[in-house]
Amino acid sequence: MAIIAGIMVPHPPLIIPDVGRGQQVRIKDTVEAYHQAARLAAASKPDTIVVLSPHAVMYADYFHISPGTGAKGDFGQFLAPQEAVEVEYDTEFVNELCDLADDIDFPMGKEGERDRELDHGTMVPLYFINQYYHDYRLVRIGGSGLPFTDHYRAGQLIAQAVKRLGRRTVIIASGDLSHKLKEDGPYGFSVQGPEYDKRIMDVMGMGRFGGLLDFTEGFCEKAGECGHRSFTMMAGAMDGMAVKPQRLSYEGPFGVGYGICTFEVQGEDEGRCFLKAYEEREQAVCRQKQEAEDAYVSLARKSLEHYVHTRRMIPVQAVEEGLPGEMLKSRAGVFVSIHKNGALRGCIGTIAPVCGNVAEEIIQNAVSAGIHDPRFPSVREDELQQLVYSVDVLGETSPISGPEELDVKRYGVIVTKGRKRGLLLPNLDGVDTVGEQIGITRQKAGIGPDEDGVGLERFEVIRHGDKG
């Protein structure tokens, strides 16, 4: 027994007749495709259904599995409390999955449930499934803020649990596509919105799951997508399996993309181990970048690797031989950025120098970026060979009178109001306009978008290495 099938489905509450009150007729192709996908899932008579929902409990650095023996929920927040769903959880499956995660120290488990009620990302798919089949138990898992590669690994753990327990299992990847297809849509229009939907429907419609890992997080954020993490976890659960993909429908009349695809598992296929292939490519690129590192970037790498191995800072005296003179004689603010598989893994720096020279500044900030950036867990030893570094040496800052004196490719910006101060480096992926640059910097400083009396400064940098 193993994973029998997977379905990729959206979760618009208005697709439920008592919620939509007629609006669902505008997505009739989606409704018909939903029934077709539900019938496919029901025909396999699964023991367990695993729902991957972006609206379940979600943490930045942890995959949450719903605990307990069961749960229920209704569409009361959408003015249809009479439409309710109640489920029994597959507790044996959940415990097995938690044990597998613990065995490899993977951040997945049952801790930290904030709301026991079922979310609409779970209830909408089950509304359709329940019209055709009821004899199943549920496992509900939320996404996380971790990289897409970790979502794929989470899916691989699901597959391991299925294999150990011998469950007939169906995976439901619940998620809408872009929310930015129209100016009058819920989040307006972004050029990345239609592009995301086209790309994702091509990838999923052909079952080319490796393409999910080629999307950057910045692009997905600009597209306003909802389901990419769910889709990637489902892909991981089908790693190494031959599938029969079928694209059933795509619509977006309300400014949100709704795509439905189904995947029938046909057996094993070693040529479809997409994460392994992706990481081999990334490691080859990483090795090439390491070979091309200059003294600045090499010092950042040596500093963090020494600390991870020894838990001690590397003395500058141990590495100063062969360093360029300017690194030992000059002082400047320095930012060290670390990327893994194209995603930011840490970034810490100093606006003005706090150490005796640039070399010491790099040593301190490389360790801070890898160990103390509060947005990320500390870098582990097994990650070191996958990391790409860049070092920005900051020039002098100068006050400016307004945004017209900025250029996102050339100048970084510092935004100040009172004791609040934020900085953003220049030439960052995903930051394309001065407005975006200032908005992000205000947010980092804790300065509201409408607050007046804000001071602006600009600076240039000398960048060593690249941004991932």
C-alpha cells in the first residue's frame, strides 16, 4: 500500500453553494473539475487523506501537524454556519510522521496548535470529497516559512510514513494560485500574477514537479500566490514515483487563479527524484562560486565555518596572511549575506564600523548572519557546503532631500525617524522601484507608511560575491 493519487485544488469558499449564493456559476468549469478530482480520490478508497493547507497553523520555521483525535469546522465566517465538516484524525499516521521527523531533527510536529477548528483550505476540498466517500481518516499539515526545498522534504517524510504503515493514501494539495490577476481583485494586479499562474499550470499540468523548486520566493511573493508550498509538499510525497497527470481546469474571473490537476500514481520511477537532481545542480553552481570567491567572501565563509565547527570566533591573526592590505588597514560598515538554494539564509551588518578593520568586521558579521539572524534558525554543519556568501562594504552615507535622488540599483537607503532607523542594501532581487525600496526600509525600521518627518540617506557599496 502506498500513495494512490494526489489532487491539486483551490479553496474559494464561494464554491460552496450556500456561501456563493449564485456566484459559483462564474467558475462552473472549476466546480465540474472539482467533482471530477473528488471522484478520482474517492475511487481509490483511501484509508487516509492528507490535506496540505496554507490556512492551517503556519510557523516561520516549523511544519505543524494537527494533533488530537479529530476536529470540526463550519463556514460561519462566510455566513453559512449550516455547512460544517467533521473529521477523525489518523493518530497513528501522525505519530509515525512525528517520529520520522524527530529521527532526522526535521522541524515538523504537533506542538503549538493555536486553533483546533478546521480551516477553509481543508474544509472546501473535504466538502467535495465527502459527497463521494467518507470511510477515511485525516492528517492535516500546514506549510511554513522555510524554503521550498524543505517543503519538498516534508512531503518525502509523508511518503515514508505511508510506506511504513501501509496506508492507502490520497494527498490533497489545497491552494489558490495568484491573487493578483486584476486591478479590481482582492490584492490588485501584479505582472507576476498571470505569469505565475501560467508557469504553475504548465508545471503541474505536465507533472514536472522539479519546476516547483525553480520558482523564487521573491517572485512567488510578488505574484501573491497561496498554494505553492502545498503543491511542493505534495510533489515531495510523490518523489521517485511515476504519475499520470491531468490538467482539468483553470479559471480566474474574480482576480484569483483557480487551478485543478490530478495525479494518479503509476509506480516507481528513479528518474523523478527531483530534489536530488535540483540539489546536485545547486551544489555544482555553489562549487563554481566558491572557486571564484575573492578574499572578502572567502573570509566570510571561513569565519562562519570555523564558528560552526568550533563554536569560537576565528582570530583575525589566524587568517590575515594573504589578505589585501585594505582589509586590514581600512574601517567601514559591512553587511554579510548568506543564501542557500537561491533563498536568503541570513543577513546581518553594521551601518558604521564597530571593529578595528574591515577584516574583523567581516568575521563578526558573517557569524552573526549565520547564527544570530532572528529570522532564521542557526546554520547547521550539514548546510555549510550549500551556502553562497556576499559581502557589501558600505561607503559614506549622505542625506538626501527626497526619493528622486535614489536609484535602487546604485544606492542603498537609510530611513530614520527619531530613534527608529532602517537600512536596505542596493541592487536586491525583487526590489525594483524606489517606492518598494523605501517601503521595505520603513517596515524594517518600524516606521509606518504614512508617518511624516522621515529622514533619508543614501550610500553606495562595493559588493563582493553575488546575492545567491
